[in-house]
Amino acid sequence: MIPRVHKRGTRTIGLLYYLYGPGTHEEHTDPHLVAAWDSFAPDPGRDPDATYASLQQLLDQPVEAAGGRRGKPHVWHLSVRAAPEDPVLTDEQWGEIARRMVAATGIAPARDDAGCRWAAVRHADDHIHIIATLAREDGRTPRLNNDAARAQAEARLIEAEYGLRRLNAGDGTAAQRPTSAERHKATREKRERTPREELRETVRRAVAGTETEGEFFDRLAAAGLLLRQRIAPSGDLLGYTVALPDDRNKDNEPVFYSGSKLAPDLSLPRLRGRWSRTETTVESPEEQAPVGLRPVDAGPAGARRRAASAVWQAVLVVDQDDDTVVAGQLAGAGEVLDALAKTSAAHTRQQLRDAAFVFERATRSHVRAAAGHNRALRRAARELAYGGPALGRGEDGATTAMLIDMVFFLVTAAAHWHARMGHEQQAAAAREAAVHLRAAYRQTAAHPLGVLHERGRQLALTVQRQQATIVRTTVPELAEQVLGEAAWPALAATLADAQAAGHDPARLLAEAAGRRELDTADSIAEVLVWRLRRIAELPADTTSLPQVGSRSTLPLQGPATTPAQRSDQRRNAR
């Protein structure tokens, strides 16, 4: 149940005309009173003798008696909407909800006969509107401090008592919800999302990894948005507004939204703070990528591999670090998700887009983000954006699966952190994003894991036993589960690849398994595959690799040689 306190008005009769009228597009049906300050209040909806003017005059009497002047905002307006899956409530139930809302907000406190006058109008199955005039019967002004927050708190109690969908308590950091008019308009125009939501998503994608204002505005233009910049007389840039080319008002003019109306962190001052931290903050040691993973190859696959490393470092920070540092990491994670959704192949783009869309709520809380600690993630988002679109196959597809796997653990860690901090909405958003990421991972990982699975099945029996022994010796507490999973052959092939590349597979396995808990993994073996291939810098796509230790070749004999030793051997052979 969503209560919303609207902007105060100056014309009681104007709001009554809207509430009892057909709506802007004939969406109102059977408007009528369900409750009021007085049981004898006239109802223009169902009483043919009642008029809008008669109800308006009664509502405004205390205002006039208190010396209220025309033009002064004195009309209070609250809408209360049920969730789409909630049962249709009766007029009596909506009337009781209205009485509880005016009592909770201070309009008409319980057992106070001198409260403000109010009326609740129902013109649809799923919501009511409450109109009140801001003068008490005793001439005093009502105390409405935090009326919106008190309405939300009462809604949580009503949900529990009526068996309705229970929403999570907010903390005032959420982006502004689309208005009822915006939702109706989106439905009429058959839009998947309202223009406000679509703009917020597009602007966030444009922000991901940017470093300057010019770069940001160039991306907005490239995305096809209409852009206006607010310039001061001095020539300084004060702000910006954006619009969709096909979103028009009744005068056929574009409907513009400022960045702050899309989300609190998309205002120009907030974006400037982000860019200045990127430019001036020294990168902390824990955010620096290992030397072996510095940008040495271009393109989507290289960007994804480096992003996976940055995301993994962020997982460790979220698990262990200061809350202000964690808040910064989650903001950076949002940028990585936005960039990943923008550049991924078509078959996973929708799930990744949905994950980024819902995780946006988890990037903001009242915990102030420490400056500069998300620099590695922001750089990763930038590389993803400039690496270009990824193919859904080959190294592009396999490294996408690797990155999604890492991001899933970061989003899960974010959900745990928010839950621990009491951020209910943010924790729920992170959990929902994890569901979308899991689906995207399944779509992306199926082919590369299938190839690895087949390679593992083709390993010589002696090699398979060797890899199983490594697992039992290195991670005995996980061994039976890992060896019994369907992805075990893929892990065996990865361990064999690591050994062939000159690594100590036991050491790598211990590192991969010990870096973080694995309880949230669907398949521990799959998670270890991607961690090992990232740590050892093995190709994520193995379709072109020769089969190591297959049944048609001799098993590996003796200790593995290092890359340097193999280089020496080649020189000696010459």
C-alpha cells in the first residue's frame, strides 16, 4: 500500500472537480465518498442534490473562519494506493483506512473533535484520495510535521492487519515514483516503463564510467535524448533537463525532467562531486588491480576480465570494510551493472537491464560514501562502456559469464550489508537484482560450461583421479559436494588447464575457495571454475584449447613446468 502526500493547493473546488470528474483520460469510474469528517457530508458522486460547491463550502468553513486568505496553500491531498496483487477492498474498508490515515498524519487525530475537515473519495478499485483543508475547528493550525513518513508507517500497519502485500520501509533516499498520471499515460501509449523511469535508466547508463561533464552530455545526446542546459547569466552551467523525443504533453511539447527529479544522485551538483572524486583521489592499494590484470588487451572480453577482478576486490571490501567505504563500492557496482547491461549480447540484455534497474535502489542510503574508494569499479564501468558491445559467444560470452558470476556475489553481499544496516528497501532491491543476475548467468554460462564439461569428461582417468585428490586434500569440507555436482568435470578440466599453464592447482584452489563463503552459490564447482580461470588468467572460452590429459593422450607425467622453464626449453631446442 503506497500513500503519497501531494503538493498543497489553493483551490478546494479545483481538486474536487478532479476527484469527482472523469479523469484526464476517462479513467475514473463511479466517484463517491467512502468517509468524511462528518457522516452527513454531501456526496456529489451519488447524491443528485449534492454539488461540488456545497462540499467545498463545508470543507473551507474553518479556513474562512480562521481568516484564511485566497491564494494561500490550504488544501492537503493524500492518495492511498493498493498493490496490483492485493484483493479489491470494500468501501467500508477504504473508509476505515482513510480514518486511520488522517489520524496518523495529524489532520484529524483520534478522539479529537476539533480536527481538520476532510473527505475521502474513491474513483477506482485500487485507491482513494483524501482531501482536507488546513484549519482546525478550534482555529488552530494542524501539526503536520513528517506527515508523509507517518502515512508510510501507518500503511505498514494496515498491510499487516488487512493481509495486503507488505512493502519495505523506506528511508527517504529513493528516486521519485512516477505519478498516477504518468502511469496512466504509459499504459495508454503501451510503454514498458514510464518516461520518468526510462529517462532515469538512460541517464544512469550515460553516467557509468564518465569523468567529465562534456563526456556525460555527449553520451546523453548519443542516446537520443533531448537535452537542455540551465545557464546562469555569468555563463556558468547550473543544471540540466532531459526528455524523450516521443513523450509530449497536450500542447505537443516535450516533457522535460531535471536530473534531481529522476534520482537524487543524478543532479548536476551530485554528478560533479562524483567526477571530482574520480579526478583527485589517489587510488587505494586494495582497489588496484594486480599487475598481471592491467589493461593489456582491448575489446569487450578484456574489459570484462578486468571488471571481474575489480568486482571481486569489491566483494571483499563489502564483506570486511568500513560502512562509508561499502556505500561507495555499491555506488560503483551500480555503474558496472549499467555498463554491463548496455554492452551485453541480446539474449541476456533484458535480464541484465532489469538487474541494473532494480539495483539502482540499493546504491543509495543515508550512509555517506567515502570519497574515491570505488575508483576501480568506476574504471571498470568505463572500460566496459568503451570496450563496445560483446558477442554472445567465444571469449566475449565466456568472460561475460565470469563477470556476471562475480557481480552476483557482490550484489548478494550488498543485500546482506543492507539487511544488517536495517535498509529494508535496498536489501529487497539487491535480492531482486540477484534473481535477474542468476537468470542472465544461466543463459550466458551454458555454452562455455558445456564445453568445459565435455573436456573434463574426456580427461584420462588418471588425470581425473589426480584432480579429485587435489580437491579432497585442499578443501576436504567441500570435497564430497563438489565431486557430486554436475559441474565437477568442468572444474576438473580447469584444474588441469591451470596445471598445464604452470600453476600449482592446489594453491589456486585453496585461494579460490577461501576468499569468500560459498553458501549462496547454486553450484560450488561452477563458482570455483570462474574464480580459478580469473586468478590463473586462463582463457574463459576453451573451444580452441588443445585437450589436456585426454584419454587419447598420455597422462601428465612429472611436475609441471613453469612458463619461464618452457621458454628456456624452446630456446635450447633451437
